[in-house]
Amino acid sequence: MEQKKSLKITGMTCANCARIVEKSLLKIDGVKFAAVNLATNTAFVITEKEVSDDVFQKAVESVGYGISNEPIEAIEEKRLRRIKHNTFTALFVTIPLMVLMLLHMAGKHIPFFKEIELIFSAIVIFYAGRDTIRGATIALLHKHSNMDTLIFFGAVTAWLTNVITYFGVDVHPFGTIGAMIVSLHLVGRYIESSLRDKASKQVKELLALQSKEARIVTDKGEFLVPIDAVKQGHVVFVKPGERIPADGIIIEGFSLIDESMITGESVPVEKGINDEVVGGALNLTGAIKLRVTRVGEDAFLSKMLSLVQEAQGAKVPIQQLADTITNYFVPTIIFLALLSAAFWYFNFDYLNNLTHSIRMVLPWSLHTADRLSFAVFVFLTTVVIACPCALGLATPMALIVGTSLAAKKGLLIRNAEAIQTVKSVGYVLLDKTGTITYGKPRVVVQNIPEEEKPKIKHVTKLSAHPLSKAIAEYLDGYDTPQAVEEFEEIHGRGLKARIGFDEYLIGKPRDSSMYEEYTSKGMSIVEVHKNGEIIGFFALEDTVREDAKEAIRRLRSHGIIPVMVTGDNEKTANHVAKIVGIDEIFASVKPEEKMDIVRKYQSTGKKVIMVGDGINDAAALKAADIGIAIGSGSDLAIDSADIILTKGGISKIADVISISKVTFSAIRTNLLFAFLYNIIAIPLAMMGLLHPAIAEGAMAMSSITVILNSMNIRKKFQKFENFVNTSSCCSYIFGRSKNAKNT
């Protein structure tokens, strides 16, 4: 049986670390898929059989990393605190050392400077930078390389020049440069970690919604217990201002519930007896009691978090090129650094004359006649300028922000590949019932005599049919007790019952043509007979979602054609399509035919989104390029979907298209920047036109820039939406003006 598992990985510092852990996990017997995310320090694994935690632990530890059972936020907090300590220690030593170096270079006599530089640069490199050296050592012992390897080679090589100078070898000492490399690396890593922590804020906010305790009500009183002790069936008391600890149904009380952090809906919702509430929502106004229906991994919030983290840990196709390059990046850079150092050493006079005029205007360039010193200088610069981290973070950082933004909007992106696929979408196929409409009929017209309404209510209350339930709900205020006898539900006809001496038949009309005025608008008619005589009727309709019309407009503004695909009759389908503005309609469609319609539109060469909520939509959701399920729909439909709408109407589809486009745009920008940075910076370093300290600072900035660009997704989404809406309105006004002129 297929199982999914998320692991918290410790010790990773760059994209190569993630790749090594991923390869090790894939070697485990029974593991069919593994994806390791550097940005979240997590691994997502799919196994085809039961695999114990010990097996995962051994596989990760065998390549030098670890698995923690601590909450991911606690791990990140410790990591950030440790990096901060090391960073400030390094700066505390390096800044005075730099001042002494500059004074020494200016001709000032600094007593024992050689010894000071040797000792204090060692403190920075081997104490403040011990985690970097540990990371590099682990990588080298396990026959692979990572970002720490480059810093290790650069910093230690720089420090060794001080050692050999101390023993009389004539070479320019770079010990302070080694300390600067480590210090700048730590500063960059601290800023990067802080930004990554901030970027994943939305998931942390979702985690914070999980209550730690619950107030359980029993026959012996109320007890405050840990949330882990709450079980299905327990009655929980929630005071105003408290978070609801678990999913449940209200059995007592009435309140306004704020579900904004979970569903994206900003307006609080009125909830009373028999209404469902989800754990993590905020109880605003009244005290309520609820019976717990779901706890632990089955709870809505837990599932939501699991799906969000699963999507953030996944990979999109565009990342494959970056991963392939990263695999060979560090060994290639070390080879290029050695090659350029050797080239400079053996061709120093020619290359020095060739680049002399350029280096003279660069204040940071090394001016020396010693070929060994310059060869070491070029080696150091080339090693530290290269940045595989920017390549490794380009995609996962954008996915973290994009999927978190989607979660806040009430969208769960289960399949990260949808981020890339959506940009090519040409058609959105929409089921009608439960998707464009609420899937819940309501009475819109009736002419029943007042004295008959209590009797009809008590008859319809006995049926589970959607139309009967809608009528009973409509007549909810008529509470006069009625003794219903001989109740019978007749298939294809309706409800039959006796109240006192009167016989009632509530159901299908004798002559539908009498109600053409209503049926032409897609309404359903329930006729009421008393002792064989018609006494009135109910006209019911499945109400169109409030945001449906706006959603269709927004989809068209993205250049996407909406299509209705429904099993309902043609009259009803045409009526609803006319209300919301859909031109292409497929009515009376069987479940298996929905998949054929998906294939038909795919054959045009454009990608297809299918939106549905029922079991009959599952096959079409799976067949479509992107399947979107309404969260209130069937489990099978939800399991078949790539994206789930946790709450709200189909306007969320336009949101996910905008979020996906902006997120994919950020991924492309990140990768482009990362590639360009390395393509430009590495040759300059090999030519001796950069300084190691500047190179390290630039390397750190490349990663930070990628993260900042990813964090900007939220602002870009808002700007993109404003632009699309403005363009759409202009097109609409222009179209109206043109039509008026033609008229």
C-alpha cells in the first residue's frame, strides 16, 4: 500500500546537500519517490510498502546528515540562533583584523602583525566557521561536495599562506582575506536564513493555529487537557476569543467564527447548532460547545498543512536543468580555480601585461610581481565567487511563497507541477452542480396556503431527498406539532402521508406544462396534493454562486475560455450558463463522457483545467492537465485533484491562475539571475579582476536576491491582478463603445 511521509532533515547547507540526501533516500528498498527541499529542510517520501523510521535515519546519516523529530520551527530557530552567534563572533574578530591589515598595507608598523593575523584569522575560520568546515568535511568524507566545500578550500588556503609565510616562504599572506571570506559567508547565510524564515511565515502561521489545549466537558465537569488527549466524540467547550481546538459540529450555542487564516474568507461566518467548525478557526462572539468529529492527521488543518508542505517539497519540471547543473557545479568550480591558478602561475608575465591596464583602475585588484601570490589570489577568488545556492534556492523559495499565498486564499496546491502547467491553460471545464452553483436547492417561489405549511413541513422532514430537505428548511419557522401517519416515499413520484383524515402527496407535478414559466429557467417543481386536489406548488432552484459571474469574467481576462460540462438537462444548463456568461455548453453528459470532452479540448494543443466536486467528476479531474476540486465535494474528487478549493466559489480559480503565473515568473527570473551571475562572475574571477572578499559578498548577495525576489510574489500578485482587471475593464468599455457606434 502506497504511503507518504515527511522528514525533517538537519545539516543541509546547499542544493548539493539536498541532492545527496535525496539520492540516499531513493536507494532505500520500497521508496518509489523522494524530493528533498533545501528551502524548508524537509524531505517528502512516497513508499510502496512500510518503511521504518530507523531505515530513513540510517540512510540520511550514511551521507552525513540527520533527521530530527523536533518541530521544524524549533529546528530552524536553533539553527538561526547558532548562525547568529557565529556571525557576530566572526565580525567581532574580523573587523579589527581588517583595520590592522589596512594600516599594515599603508606602511604603518604593527608589532607582531604576522602572529596576530595567523592566530585571529584561525579563530574566525576554525571556530566561528566550524559549521562550514564540518559541512565540507562530511561532504568530502562521503565523496561529494557542497557550498561549504568551496568556502572551506578558499578560507583554509588563504590561512595556509600565513602559515607558510611564517616559516619563511616568500608569498603574499591572505589570512585576513580568509577571515573575511568566512565572515561574509556567515553574514550572507544569516540574512538568507532570516529571509527564508520570513518567507515561510504563512505556514508558520498555520502551525500556530493548532491549539495546545482543549476544554473537555464530561459528566464530572470541565477539564483542560492537552490537544493530543482529545478524541472523536468528545464534547469541547470554547469561550469567545479562543481558537477552536478540533474539527466538530456545534451542539450548543451561537457565535461568529473567523476562518480567514484557514479559508481565506475575511468576513466572519455565523455558526449555530448543527453547523460544522474547523480546528484553528477563531471563536469571536459567543460561547459554544461542539462534538469533535476529526482529530490528529484526519483534522482539516492537519491535512491542509500536510498538503501545503507536500507541494512546497515537490519539484517542477523547470528545476531539472538547475539540479543537473548543481550536481557537477562544485567539482567543476574547483577544477576551474586550480586551472586558472596554474595558468596564471606559468604565464604570469604575459597575462599580467595583458590585464595590467584594467587592473590598475580596479582598487581591489592585487598588485604584485610574485606569480605564486597572484595564482593563490585567483584561486581564492574563483572558488568563493561561484554560487550553487542561488540555483538551488531559485525554485523552492518561489514555491514556498506561492503555495503559502495560495493557502491563505483558500487554495491547496497538491501538485507543484501545476505552477508550471497553468501558464499554458486555454480552457477551463466547469461542472455545474456544486461548482458554478451551490449544489443545494432552495425554494424561490411558492403559493401554499399558510394553514397547510406546518403539515407539509413535518412530512418533508421525514425524507432525505434534497428537494424535500430544501422545503423543510424553507418552512423551518412553522413548528406546530403534526402527527404524520402512513408515511411513504414513492420512487419517481414523491412523498405520501396521512395527517388526521387528510391524505397528502408531495412530489412530481401531474402536468409540467403548467409550470413552463419556471421550468424554462431551470427550476424544479414540487406539487402538493391534498385528498387528490392540487393546493399549491414549490419552485426550487440550485442557486448560482455569488462570485460565479465575476469568476467567468476574470477567466476570460486571462485569455481562458470557460466551458460548462454538466449532467443536468439542457434547459437548466442553458439558463445557468446565460446568467454567468458561458457560451460553450455540454448538457446531459454522462461521467465517462466528461473525460472524452477533456480529451477533445486537449487535442487542440492547449492545456485544460477541469473543475468539479462529485464522484462523477473524478475521472475527468484525473484526465485534465490540472484538476481542481471543490473542498466540500466528494473524497474521490478531492483525491483526484491537483488543487483543492477549501472554501469560496470558483473565483478562486482565477486566483490560482494569477498566483501560478506570478510564481512561475519568479522562478524563471530567479534561475535567469542565478545563471547570469555565475556566467559573468566566474570568468571575471579567473581573470584576476575581482577580490576574494568582494567575490564572497557578491556570492552571498546572489542568494539573498533570489530570496527577496521570491518574497516579492505577494506584491506582484496584487499588481498582476490590478493590471488584469484594468485591462479587462478597458476591453469591456471599448467593446461597448464599438458596439454602440456600429448600432
